[in-house]
Amino acid sequence: MSSNLPEGDAPLYKMWVNGLEVVAQDDTTIDVLNPAFQTTIAKVPHASTADVGKAVDAAAKAFRGWRHWPAKERAEAMLKIADCIEAEAEALATLLATETGNALRTAARPEAAGAVGIFRYYAGVASEAKGETVPLSAGKLSYTVREPLGVVAAIIPWNSPVAAAAVKIASAIAVGNTIVVKAAEDAPLSALKLSAICNRFLPPGVVNCITGYGKETGAHLTAHPEVRKISFTGSTETGKAIMRAAAEKIIPVSLELGGKSPSIVFPSADSDWAVDGVMAAMRFTRQSQSCTAGSRLFVHREIYDAFLDKLATRLNRLVVGDPLEESTDMGALINDRQYTKVNDYVRCGLAEPSARLLSGGESPRQGNLSEGYFALPTLISGVHNSWRVAREEIFGPVLVAIPWSDESEVLEMANDTHYGLAAYIWTTQLGEAMRCSSAIDAGWIQVNSGTAPGAGISFGGMKESGFGREFSLEGMLESFTQRKSITLDFSNT
Ligand code: NAI
Ligand code: MG
């Protein structure tokens, strides 16, 4: 990526390794862009194998002490981190909005506030890593303890870097692991700031955060022999590479991958609240750069035209613009690659004879919005479930509407995908809600609700959307602890 500012103008953000801010050993850097203006805003180190090694060594050394901290003391440190994130939330949100293009009011502020809740939640459950006892016979007892895994490698994406980093850091360290986070090259600054806050309250090496490209820095990290667990959020394709790296070392992975989640509207939901819900589920205010976006909209034929009219009217009212403006609902896409990809899909969908554009369309070529990677909230009607726009993850604000008339038909279409992350059902009929919830193969089903995952709710995918659950107490235990059985015979002692 080339900078369009003179050398030296963009500040260098450093990595966090062993409690210290560091640059890359060979001093190389990567430019970080503001996608709304296509300007270089910062540089971050381009970590090499040697830098990755230092971070993992620091985490491995810190693990020896951190694993034995009483859970209550780990929790106290995490509560201080939460308070500090809260105190610095506005600065964190502004940095997040600037590097991702996500709107401050609708996306970045809620995400920064969410990180506070995440640290408080995992601090609250840090003492819950309990085991079981098995009474084998008189004088013989077996019990289990849950132990941390060791050094966790966390690979995070750019779409919600603060939330992803917060969940992985908090759930891993709460139960005694240490962590090396590899921030996404497109949005590393807010993850570095979060790591800076963590390092104010933790022993050196418990939380490390490095920067670099995925295929280099990320791959070096996942291949490092001291890494005992990989937690990944990102594309299904990269998820396969991560799993291969884990297979080489026989270590566990959690994979939170892509999605093409159905949003099914029944006739009883032909109302404004369902329109708002469908919009929220599609995550339009995050430019739909969300793995849980309800991006396939199945509307019952009885209400199809009326519902889509209402939806298009609402979408046309969304304000797309400068992420830092309070009036902005929707900011910019992350980079040129996503911008090109999203516009290619819009063209591809509209090339079909039966497709109708009800809102949005290709990105503006003139005016303010042409200066950044902006996309319009787009609704394409008359789509068939077999089209590429209905099968592939667009990761942009392009909602495709497909009509249906029979419940079994819509359920079949909903499940006709290699993904299985989320699903949204809009109905006031209990039977419809329950039948759909039970029939759809997805990790998280919401009925009349389109919220994003929050701490406490089990969250993760089925099928090629991945496996492993991290957002809940159970997820923390499954993903970041291992059971050890201890069998005691005290009959002869
Ligand atoms: P990606 O999956 O390649 O990147 C996510 C993270 O993985 C980044 O930190 C990247 O540096 C790292 N990475 C990439 N290759 C790696 C490797 N071989 N070993 C270790 N780490 C590696 O996603 P990308 O390229 O940014 O976006 C492509 C598509 O992926 C998007 O269009 C979208 O469809 C999907 N995606 C899904 C996300 C989700 O939340 N499930 C998040 C980001 C992207
Ligand atoms: Mg990639």
C-alpha cells in the first residue's frame, strides 16, 4: 500500500510485546488507511518471524506465573481494564471509526462500549473453571480440574477489531492463558490501543499484540511450536489454512467464519418493527461487513411487494457519509478490495433479467462519496436462491430478496447453503417461530430480534461457518481450558 502523504507524516503505532511497545526488528512498516478519505493515517510494524518469536516467548514466559494467579485476582485486573476502556471509550471509538470507516454513532461507539461489558462479563465468570468429582468406590475418588491451554494465538479481522480482540483476550486470560493477538492489517490501531490498556493492569507478556500481513505474520504465529491454541475470526478460506496449521501441531482451534444468513419474513410480520429488524439483522449501519448479516431476505409472497416497499423507503433514508459525523448512519467499506468486490456483486446480481433494484446500486462515481470506499444500502428484488449474490458472502450492504409461499420450501432454501452461522425469523405465530428455529441449521437463531452477539450468549457457527463457541461461560471453558482427570486411591493410606 503506498502512502499519499510525505514520509514521516503518519504516526507509527507500536506493537505490544512483553509489556513494552516495540517496532519490527527490521524496522519495516505497513501503512494504515482511513477508507472514508483514502488517506494514510498511521503506520504499524510489519512483524517478521523473529518478532513473532519474541511475542510468543513473552507469552510462554508469562504463562508460568499467570496460570497460578487466583481467579479472583485475574478478575480484579480485568475489571480495572474494563473501567479504563470505559474512561477512554470515546478515543477508542474515534480511532476505530477512523481506521475502519465504521460510523462513530451507530457502530464504533457501541463496539467500544461492548468491550467494557465483555471484560466485566469474563471477570465475573473467571472463577467458574470448575471440575467434576466421580465417586468410584469407597476409598477411591476421581475428579477433574480445568487447566488453561497455554499460549493462545488470536487472529482477528478488521470488521469489528475491538469486539473480536476483547472477546478473545478476555475469555482466554480469565482462565489463565496468555495471548498473542495478530491484528488485521487493515485495522490494527484500535486493537493496539486495547492492548495498551490491558498492559497497564497485567504482568508483562500476558497480552501481546503484533501487526503484519496474514499470510506472513499470521502464518508465522499459527505455525509457532509454542502456540497451544488458535482462535480465529475471518474468512472461511483463511479458516481452512488456520486449521491446516493447527493440524501440523495437533492443537485445538476455534473458527468463527463467514455466513450467508437467512432472514425469513412471515405474513404476520408485515410491520415497521420487522422492517427495522431486517435492517438491523443485515447490519446496514456497519456496511453489512458482518459475519452474522441476515443477507438473504425471504419474504412471503402475500406481503412481498408491500414489505419491500417499506424496506426500500427506510434504506433510502440512511445517511451514508463521513464516519465521524454524528448524522452519519453508514460509513465506508474497509478497502479497495472490498469496494471492488461489493460493486462486482451488485453488477452481477442486476445482470439477471428478473432482478429489480429497489434501493441503492453501484457506488457513486461523483461527489463526496466518490472520495472514499463508500457503498450504498442496496436492495435487489426478484432474486433466485441459486444466484451467486444469494450464495456467496458479499460482506457489503447488498440485501437480496427472494419470494416464497410455502414454509417447507423456504426452510429448504434457508438451509441450501454451505454456511450456518445465524438466522432471523420474523413472525408473531409461535408455531412458525418454533418450527423454523428447530429446522434451520445455524449456530444462532433469532426470532423477531436482529441483534449482534453479546457476552453471555453462546455464539458460533455450523457447517462452513466454523466451530467453537466463545461468547459465553461455556464457550470460555470449551475453548480456553482443558480437563485433567485425577484418580485417587486412598483406601490403603
Ligand atoms: P481474512 O480471513 O483473510 O483475514 C482475517 C485475518 O486473518 C486477518 O488478520 C489476516 O491478516 C489473517 N490471515 C489471513 N491469512 C492468514 C493466514 N494464512 N494465516 C494466519 N492469518 C491469516 O479476510 P480478508 O482477506 O480480510 O477478507 C476477505 C473476506 O473474508 C471478506 O470479504 C469476508 O467475506 C470474509 N471475512 C469474514 C469475517 C468474519 O467476521 N467472519 C471477517 C473478515 C472477513
Ligand atoms: Mg485475506
